[in-house]
Amino acid sequence: MGRRISLTNVGRSFASLRMTYSKENLHIEISKTSDVFKKKTMSKILIIEDEPELVKVLRDYLEKANFDVSTAYRGDTGLSTWQHERPDLVLLDLNLPGMDGLDVAREIRRKGDTPIIMLTARVEETDQLIGLELGADDYVTKPFSPRVVVAKVRAVLRRSAAETSPTQVLRIADLEIDMDAYAVSKAGNPLDLTPTEFDILSTMAANPGRAFSRMRLLEATQGAAFEGYERTIDAHIKNLRAKLESDPKNPQYIETVFGIGYRFARQ
Ligand code: CA
């Protein structure tokens, strides 16, 4: 009773909190979803298309799929919108007033590497476009299903994200921590860690020698930390050491920092 509950770092990967409070018990349930995070980093899509009906349908579908959408109805205004807004992806019609879609694509390619999905009116057009090697990332032939467009948008964004962010692998002594795959191996042998153990280990291993308080490690695992729950970290550390260390009583990797918490030893 009377224990202070503090939430820190709320909003990063924190979605909902349910607390049941009785005389004997304080029960806290945290559901983690990545939706909050997704919303914060919503991808921005620019539609350059002169058919208002088509723009409307695409916008509706993309917004429902959680994209941030801007639109332009002409090639020239589309290009300036691209310059100002720097979207994550452009849906580009081929036949546009003001400036031809091909020229818009060339300009975008000349000045940046925004992924482009071309909207073409006929299959033959698509063939010609591929021949032109404009660097468009994909093509959709009209009439298309907006669902297919959304799927292609997602696929192209995934591909371009994979190209721009190289795999992050930490290698320390005989440990290999793959931040993207959530995988850890020791001397080439995969270790079976829980997601919480992985979060704790990777947080510390990214900064060898630095002492982490239990509270800070709790935050790393949940995105929100509750005072009074720091000791749960001790149990996770115990399990981690059992999996990681040759001799858990004399840890080589995870050291105790008395009065503070833990640190990953400099190797
Ligand atoms: Ca058109």
C-alpha cells in the first residue's frame, strides 16, 4: 500500500496498462504491441495521379493501412511536393498534366532514392517502362485492386528498409548477438534466450563496462518500468547466466555492480 508507481519511457513500445488493486495485491498487466511505435513512424506516401476517383480510393486504403498520405494531381506539383515532403514512397501515374510521369520519375531518381511504384494504364506501357530502366521499384497496371497496391507499397518499403539498414550484429569475445534476428550464439552454438533475456543482454552488451541499474534494465525489457519490480531483473540475470556463462558462479560476461545493478564485462 502506498507504494509509488512510476512509469518511465511510456509510449515507446507501450500500448496498454491494466491495474487491479486490492488490499493485498497490486496486479499489473502490460500488453505490448508495436502499434504505438508504428503510428509514430508512419510511412509517408505521396500519390501523384490526375484521376480524382483513383486518388480517393488509394488514399482511403492507404490511410486505413496506417500510412500518412499526401496527394498531387499534376506532375509538376507532384515533383515539388516530393521535394518538400520527402515521402518514403511515391505512387506515380504515367500520364499526367503539367509534367509527364516519366520525367517526374527521372527527376526523383536524379535527386534522391525514394522508392517509386508506377501506375500504368496498360500492360504494354509496363513493358515499355521496364525497357526504359527508370529505376521504378514496381509497377501496377490499371485497373488495379487497391489491396494489391497496398501490398506492393508494403513490400517495396520493406525491401528498401532492408537495403538501408545493414544487419546489426554485436560480436564480443565468443558471443554473437544479432540485433535484427533476435538471436544469440556462443562459439557458434545458438543459445535459447527468451525475448526478455535477449533485451537485457543486448542492452548491456551494446555498452560493455557500463553499469545498468535494475530500473534501467526493466525499462529496456518493457518500455515502461515500475518501481518495486526491479528485483524481477535478478531472476532474469540468473537465467541468462545459466545459459551464457561457463561457470555461472564466476560470470565472465554479466557482472554484478553492487548497489547498482549489472554490467556486461569489457572483454
Ligand atoms: Ca493519368
